[in-house]
Amino acid sequence: MSGHVRARRPASPPPGAVRAAPVASQRFPHPRDDHLDADARKAAASKGSAPGRSKEYPPGGLSLTGGEVKLLFFLVLVAAGVRLFRLSKPNSVVFDEVHFGKFASKYIKTQYFVDVHPPLAKLLITLAAFIFGYDGQFDFKDIGKIYEHVPYVAMRMVPATLGVATVPLAYLTLRALDCRATTALLASLFITFENGLVTQSRHILLDSPLIFFTALTTFFWCGFSNEDKHKPFTSSWWTWLTLSGLSLGAVVSCKWVGLFTIATVGMSTVLQLWNLLGDLRVPPKLFVRHFMARAICLIAVPIVFYMAMFQIHFLILENSGDGDGFMSSEFQHTLGGRGMADTYADIGVGSQVTIRHVNTQGGYLHSHIHTYPSGSKQQQITLYPHRDLNNDWRIYNSSDPSGTFDWASEPLSYITPGTRIKLMHIATEKHLHSHDHRPPVSDVDFQNEVSAYGLPGFAGDSNDDWYVEIEHGDNRDKESKKRLRTLRTVFRLRHALTGCYLFSHKVKLPDWGFEQQEVTCNKNAVKENSLWVIETAQHPALPADAPKVNYKLPGFFAKFFELQHVMWTTNAGLTDRHTYDSRPDSWPRLRRGINFWVKDHRQIYLIGNPVVWWLSTAAVVAYAAGRGFLILRAQRGYRDFDNTRVVKYDSLCGFLFIGWALHYFPFFLMSRQLFLHHYFPALYFAVLLTGASFDLITSTLRPKIRLQIAAVFAILAIWQFSRFSPLVYGSPWTKSKCLSAKVFKTWDFSCNEFHDEYSQYDHVAASPFNSQIPAAHTTVGGEADGRPAIVVPHGNDNKPFDPNAHLAQNQVAGGDSETTGVRENVPEPGRNVFDADEVADVKSKKDDRAAPEALPTTTEKDILAVAGGGGGVAAPIVGGTSVEPKKDEVKDVPVKENDAAETVAATTTTAPSTKDEPVAEKKVAPAGPLGEADQEARIAAQELFPDEAK
């Protein structure tokens, strides 16, 4: 009976009495109201009122347990070990350290330069170099050059440290997005052991700071979004919003790729405002407050931060440098060493002037005693960017052939439109001249050569005559539109006989022209490239108090906007191909990488972790397919979006997918050079999306099972990282392991660079001088199979061959593989910086051994062959006699452009084999000198064309 008896509840207290608090039993430690269902518990947790926890809302909605804090500390230690391991190796310049190390030198020496990237990341690297005592004297000239007196480890520590910091940010971001700790741990391990990210963060490069600030912005924005859902306009809300704006300014101050991060946050902001606009509980005034707060913190703050970085940039680079040539004359005169004294405003017959090209900033109209190697072979006319006495010209009136006008004593005769003038180069007393000869570089019919022609005292001829055409003047100076005025009048010079215009463009002359900018006379001249301005003028007839002019120096904003324009146009001009460039469609598939460094049978090659890379790509594809499927279901009337879990993960994964798409698809619109490392910001979002997808798929599994699955993926990622780690650290590897790791043929790291066995690395000489100065040639052939040996020279005794030279073949001096600057000591722009180096001639080795005894001369026959695989090279057999060539008479051997490397023309040798050479089977030679010559020819033919000889 007792089983059917219910205990009676206590009697209700009388009205007005205080209810006793429920007593917590041992079985139910919390009050009954705290035992909520799963959805209610999540809702309570989001408000900070979970059972047994503080009622305060955690900053950014991020509540970490003590165990997670310890886990984060462990993750940081692991990431530091991975990224800082052997950071000092290699001790030579790697890939784009050529450029960014050089920029640090320029900062320290306060010499102005131009780069296509904003300055923040370069300033951070420079700060580390400055703190550790770098004096800026190392030139960072070549990949593979040994560092001397450079704190390169400290400089590498900046991107490495920021790379380490990216790992905990990935964990915190996913936790802020309400993912489980296991999911956050898996994604952070993927970031830790991603080979490409590790490689990029170990060198003096800009991508690691870019990815760090991208991750920081994403984390701050997720924290702000949580605060906004909880309670807006609190002090914590303002803090997270302001930090988001500052990090946006930082990411775009590293690289312009940060604009894609701004677009990601911008789209999320628009969605937030759109939802607020549709919420009828939000009055218009409150909506305006939300809008203005976001506009100030997410637009104004990043702009101010970005401009502040350039202000620091200008303050440091206060002196003239090799970037001057990119900037306007007004900008250049704000730099130390480029200032100009006031000059006379009036110009007349007899004025001594310097003439500057307007459009290209190539410099001054210039001449020197050197002549053109072809064409008329007269004295060269160029543009030269520096002040020099060879820039000075005197204006004569060619309409006064008798020369009776005494310009030195007569009143000043102004130069008006239509005046026919001659320009005499004062230093050489030759006239600016043009005639019907093609220019040596721009050899086209509509361009004529411009030269300096004449002798001292020679009045010149009609080819020296030019008509002045005023294009426009300065509105502040009305006289500048009526006659030539210094710095105020922009004019053209039309040749009197041919009608072509004095013209210059961004084309450099070869070495014989000292790489100065070409000047021609163009019959179809683009107006902008045929405009000139007189920068300085002096005349003996002008009194000391005559009107003078000078450049109007620009302020910060004018300099800022001019530099942005230069960066944009230069960046857009990087359209030529690079040896290791790639297109965006190949990035998610990891089709190829980038060769960073090759030396001493070691190699650094940027390649991603296949497990991380392909899982992230699969996650992106899976979300896109799943979202499309849900849209189709919704169209058919299914109410999937009424499910709170679907809504949560759609919002979470959608944000990360948009981040990936905005950091990836814009590259399809770019025609400039692109590389695999451009995908890294998108890869970061893809890895986070991988974690979110894992969180969704395993949401119904027990925590232990979820952790085991995550461990399997983490172990696979670590295994793949270890497999390709020799390419990350430049450590020893073997050919067999390299070949087994090469999944695709497009993974073009060179397995032949590695030794066959690890033991061979123990016998490599450790002298830095041996590795720093390799041989000046490469020997092809000469193996035991009898292939003839040839020598491919790559340099000379003063500049030996550099095995890393091909890595920098298409890079722009002063910039990275995606960077353009100005060549060292060549400040003017316009050089075709992406032209490949000329193919080295294939030459035969000279044989230092004595020639064989001369045979009687019977006839003359030239034999071009190599007998055997080694030894030296002897001269052709003339009349049956092998004549030893003189030291300077070893001739180039022609090689067809498309022939295989083994098919070469060489010269024969009759010297005996050394003990190391294979001993060929002796054959009986026919009697007589002709027979011996024929025998030598047959031997050469068999070796060069073995298939035909069978």
C-alpha cells in the first residue's frame, strides 16, 4: 500500500509571511529554477546567468575556464617552438628579404624610397633592427648573401612572434563564435602546423604581420558582436568597437589586402544595421546612434591610424634617396638635399636653363660626351634625375642666323609661342639635334633619334631648330600663358623640319647609356609625354632684384595622396610573369608553391600543409553546397531555419565563408603578378570555417568521441608538417624522400638539390666563404657515359655565379615579388624591371695542356667535337694539325634556342685521358693526317649523334 501513498506538500504559509528559501538537497545542489532545458540553459549562459556562475557578462561574451587558459599557454609554447626553431638558419638572405631588409636599411639611414605596400609592417621590422644596433650598411643585394653585422634574427623575430600570436587568436575567435573548446583546439593546431604560414613567418616578410592583424580584427569584431547582442553602448561595447577600428587600420597599414578585411567587417556591419532598422522596438534616434558609433570607430579611426603610419613614414624618410624619381618635383624638394634656391622667373634669348620632363619624373634634359653605339653615333641625349652641370642649356634665337643680336647686353628678348630656338649644351657646345635616324632602343618609324651635334663655334644647321608651343600656364601668373616663365609655363618643343615633338617615356637605355631614360623625337607623341617645364633660369641682363620663383612645397595631405597614387599605379603595373607566380584558381588546390632559397644542397620552398589546405577547401565547398541545399528546401516550403541550431551555424559559418570569399575572389580581377602567399588571409578564414564545420558535424557526439576524432585530424596535420619540414627550415633531406613527398608535378621544388644520403651532409665544408662564393660557371656533361663536357658561365671572377639568382630574376629592386621600388643608385622609374636576364653564352673550356705534336699540313678541315667526357678543349684541326688556341681566342659555340641541353657544339681534344677518366676502347686509325682527322670526326659524330651512328 505504501507504494500508492503520496507525501503531502507542506501547508502554504499565511498571507504576508515570508517564504522560506528552498533548501538545496544533496542530490540537487542548485535551486529548482536552475534546472533548465538545453536551449534555456544556452540562453541563460549567453546572458551570463548560468548555474553556479557569476551574473556578470564576460568581456566579449568570452568565458574561459582555468583549464582553457592553461591550454592556451601550452598552444603558445608549441607555436613558438615550431616557428622559432632554428630561426637563425639560414644565415643568408632569403627570397623577399632582399627588399624588406633593404627597406629597413633605408629607414635607418633616413633615405627616401618607394614601395607598393603601406609602412606599418616595415616599421615594426625596422624598430627591431634599430633596437639591436643595426646601422643600415648591409645592402641585402642578393638572395643567398651571407649576413654580416645585421641583427637578422631580431628582424625575423617580428613576423615570427606575430605568427605565434595568431595561434591563440584563432582559438579565442572560435570560442567567441560559441564553438566548443575541442573545435577551437583543432583549428589552432591547424594554424600552428600549416607549413606555408610557418615558412612565411620565419623570414623578414610582410605576410605574417598581415595575417596577425587580420586575425586580431576578426577576434575583436566577434567580441564586439557579442557585446552588441548583450547590451549596446556600455564601456565594454565601446572598447571592443574601438579596438576593432584600430585593428582595421593596422591590417590595411601592412598591405592593401587589408581592404578585404575591411570589406568583411563592413558587410557584417551593414547586416547589423539592417536588422536594427527592421526592429520596430529600436527608435530612429537609437538607430542613428548605432550608425554614428560604427561610422566613427570603423571608418574614421582606421583612416586616422592609416594616415598616422604615413606621417611616421615621412618623418623618418626626411632625406633624398633612390625613391625620389617616383615623386613630383614639388615632393622631391621637401626632402633633405633636394632643396632649391629661388630662381629667376623671366626667360629670354641667352638664358641658361635646366629643362625637366613633366610626366614621367625621369629628370632633366641631359647630355654627356658619350655617343650612341649605332644610328648617327652622335652624342647622347637622355633624361637624368640628378642635378648636374650636364643639364645646363642655353637658348638661342635661330631666326637670327647672322648672330648680330647681343643677348648679353641687349634688353631681355622673351620667348613667346612660335619662337624658333636652338638649345646649346653648355658643357660640350653642341646643339639639341634630331634627324631621320631611328632611336637605338625605340626603333620604330614614327620616332626619330635625338642627339647633340656640332662643334665649338659652329652655328648649327636646320636640324637644330625647334618651335616653342605653350601648352598652359599657371593661373596665378597670367604672363606664364603668354611667354615662357620658370616653373609656371608648360610647353612642347616641335622640330622645325620633321614636325616631331621632343619626347620621353619610361624606357631605359642599356648600359652604354648608363640606364638613363630615353629621349626621342616622336611624330605621334602622347601629349603628356612631350610636355616640359623650365626649372631654373639665369640671365646676365636680369638684375639681382628681378622676380624669382620656387616650388610650392606640398603639405602632408598633398604628399599623402600623391604617394597613394604612385603606389596604386606602380602596383597595377606589375603585370609581367614571374618564375613562381600562380593564378587564384590554383590556390585552393595547392597546385604549386614558391622557391625561396637554394644553397648547400638545402632548399626553402613555400608549400602548404596538404591536410590543412584540402580540408579547408572541402569545408568551403561543403558550406556552399549545404547553404544552397537549404535555400532549395526553403523554396519548397521546408522550415529548416526555424531550428535554432541551423540558424546558429548558418550565421557562424556564413560570416567565415564571406571572409574567405572577400579575401579570395577579388584576386581574379587582378592582372598583376600573384603568388601563393596571397591566399593566406583567405586560408585563415577557411581554417576557421573548417573548425566551425567540425563543430556542427560532431555536435551530436559525445565529448570523448569528438576529442578522439579531432586528435586524428591533428595527428594527420602534424605528420604532413613533419614530412615537408625540411622545406620549411632548410634542413637536410634526401632525394628519395623528396620525390616521395612530391604529390603533383607542379610542386616544383628541386629534389636534385638534395644529397642521396643524410651522411653526405656531414662532409660538406662549413666555411661560409665557400658557400658564399660559388664557382663562376656550371659544367654540363662530362659523365662516365661519354657525354661531352661544356661550361655554362654565369658570371666572372669579380661577380661569380649565384645559385639563387634565378629566384630574384623577375623581382623589382626595392620591392617584393609583388613589390616595386627603385633600383639601387638608379632613382628614376621606367626600367622594364621584369625582363629576364640574358641567356648566358655556352662556351668551351680552354685546354691548358700542351698541344700534340704538329702533323704535316695537307688540307684544311675544321672539326667541332669533343672526344670523351672530360679533359680540356683543343683548337680545331687545321690542315690535320691541332692548333692550340690563344688565351683570348676561345670562341663562343652556337646553340640552337630549342635544342636539348645535351646537344651542344664543342671543340675537339686529343689529349690523353687522366686516371679519373674512363678509358675508351682503342681503335686502329687510318694512316695519314687526313685519315686521322676523319677518325676524330667520326668519334665526335658518334658521341653527339649516337642514334644515327648505330
